[in-house]
Amino acid sequence: MLPAEWRLRRRILDVAQEAFEAYAYAPITTPTFEDTEVFVRGVGTSTDIVRKEMYTFADGERSITLRPEGTAPVARAFVQHGMHKLPLPVKLWYLAPMFRHEAPQAGRYREHYQLGAEAIGSHDPLLDAEVIALLADLYRRLEVPGVRLRVGSMGDAESREPYRVRLLEYLEPRAQDLGPDAGARMAENPMRLFDSKEPRVAEIMRGAPKLLDALSPDAEAHYRRALAGLDALGVAYEEDPLLVRGLDYYTHTVFEFTCDRLGAQSGIGGGGRYDGLVEALGGPPTPGVGFGTGVERITLALGEESESAPALDCYLAVLDEALRVELLPLLARLRAVGLRCESDLRGRSLKAMMRHAAALGARRVVIVGPRDHAAGAATVRDMASGDERTVPLDRLEDELT
Ligand code: HAM
């Protein structure tokens, strides 16, 4: 990432941090790699991430994996640090690079950054609504255009087991048409087929029974209350019975934000509830809900690849080699009062320094020669008007701020 993109990213981060703080989230950083088991147990063996996208290495006897996603590591940290004893829900946010061995294209990279939020320790469906509203609020604060939200439910275990049987009853007579890859996935987790990009499989799945129509009374009540929360908060959404996320830990509410501006990789952020994850990682049964949003995709959606550098307040042009050392404290003084300053560090002539100052967009150039210095003064040139004034060296700060 080059400086111009960094500046845009910093703006995204500043806005995100403000939003996270408004919703009472605290920051967390987890290590770049984890024991591979954290992802195998957390994300699930039927997912593309675990089946083919992880960067996994042997570290002596241990198998480690570069973090492909942020939720399982945060849940692991929650367990390891006994956070269930803190006031619940524990609300954590992160910015971290994620690594997935995918085919790179615009908006899809093997290393991408995610801003994420995880709220762990409450079953309340209004927390689902709040988490979704936070992400909607973040896009609103950033003025991301053309954002849409789809919401669905993965139900609870009581909804999913009978549904799985019904889905398999529908799929088995069609197994021939699904092809070998889909056939293998059907055996492991038939719901993954809703995720398929193959037109033939997608066509078959459109006719399949939907989990949203087969929710248990509890799961249905949870889903309806989360939607009521979104309605109350004025967050616009579409219900999507085909919404299946690419990770196995989801239960109940799932959601995805897309952006019209993004083309093929239209997913800008998504998440959902994961009530079994903390327990799967060795903790006490503890529900959770959260989201992740790709920083590069936000950048693409904003349509500005870069933000120009802020102008320099002043450029110090020293006309004598010996004086350069003597005037180092002056430069430090100007910087200490918050001025953005640069000076020549290549031994340029005055003419070359003026060109350098102009190229850096300096508003003013402070010129000091041996005679000015002896008189305790400098010439301050305004680069826009060309006006020049003599200013005492000890009053430069007042003059320039
Ligand atoms: P995810 O949908 O896999 O969810 O990723 C979240 C977001 O990361 C996507 O919506 C997208 O913006 C971005 N993203 C994913 N893969 C790439 C890539 N290869 N290149 C660029 N951007 C990408 C998760 O990872 C879950 N951990 C989210 C979550 C948090 N669920 C609950 N809590």
C-alpha cells in the first residue's frame, strides 16, 4: 500500500474507530497466526477457507495457519483470557490482515484487511440488530454509495437437523445433475450448495426447500425480533432465504452487505451469530455475534484510490552549508509547534530548493542566508502570492502558525 492509499485508509480507520467507540467496543489484536486447529474447529471443515484457502505451515511439531478470518481468533482469546467473567456482552473490534489462498482479482486478494466487531456473551436478538446497525452506520459515516443489506437465518440445531434431512431428500434424486464436487459437499454439509457459483447447482438450489421456512418456533422468534430491531432502528434490509455465509459457525441471524459499485466481488461486509463457537474452542457455552468488512473493498466502493498529501506549512531553505547544522534546532522548534516542515537534505542550490518546495506543495519558504542569520532574521516567501517579508528568527513560530 502506497502513501496515497494509506491516507485514505487512515480516514476510514478514524471514522471506524469513532463508530466502534460510539457503540462501546474496545480494540483487540490477535497474533497473525494461530494453531491450525482454531480454524479447523472454529471455521469448519466443509468451508472453502479450511478446505483450500489456508496458508498452513509446520512450526516444529505444531501446525500453524496465517489468520484467514478474525472471529475464531477473537473467540480463542475470549476463552484463553477468561473473558466470560467480564460484564457481558464483551464487545471487541479489530483491524487485521487476513490471508486466503484465493484466485486474486479486483477486490479479492490473498492478503486483505478486515475491520471487524465481535459481541460475545448475549443471546439477545436486539444485539444482532445493533451489530448490523453498527455496520450500516459505518458505511453511512463513510458515505459508501449503493449499499444494500440482505438478512437471513441459519436457525438453531433444532431447526437445522430436520431441515438437513428434508434438503437431502430433495437433493439425492438430483445428485447426478449436481456433479462430483457438489456431490462431495452434499455429503459433508448440503447447505454449502446454496453458496455454489455453478449455474447448474444454483438452479437446483433455487427449487430446494428453504431453512427460513423450516425454523423452529424459538429460531423464528429470534429472527423476527432481530428484524423488529432493524425496523425500529430504521435500517433497510431485504430478507434472503438463500443467504448462506462461507463459514460453518453461523447460527440464527446471518447478513451480508453488498455494494453496487463493486462488480463481481460485490460483498462489502457480512457476519452473523455464532452461538456454538466459543464452546467449540473449549470455552463455556457462550453466544456471540459480529461482522467483518474488507477495507480494500470499502476503498474500491468509495471510488477514490487515494487522497492527496496535505500541504507543507513551511520549507526551510538554508543558503549555507555550515548554517544547516546550526538551524537544525529551528526546524525542530517549528515542528514542535505542529507545523508540517521540510528542508533540503540533498545539498541543493536555492533555485533547486524553490523547485523542491513547490513540488512538495509548501505554502511558505523560509530562506536563511549567513547575513540574515547574523541579523537574527529570515525571509518568508508566500508561495501563492510571491510576497516576501523579513521576520525575526525568534518570532517565526508566531508568523507561521
Ligand atoms: P467474510 O464474509 O469471509 O466473513 O469476510 C468479511 C469481508 O471481508 C467480506 O465481506 C469482504 O469485504 C472481505 N473479504 C473477504 N475475503 C476477501 C479477499 N480475499 N480480498 C478482499 N476482501 C475480502 C468473515 O471473515 C467473518 N469472520 C465475519 C464475521 C465476524 N462473522 C462474525 N463475526
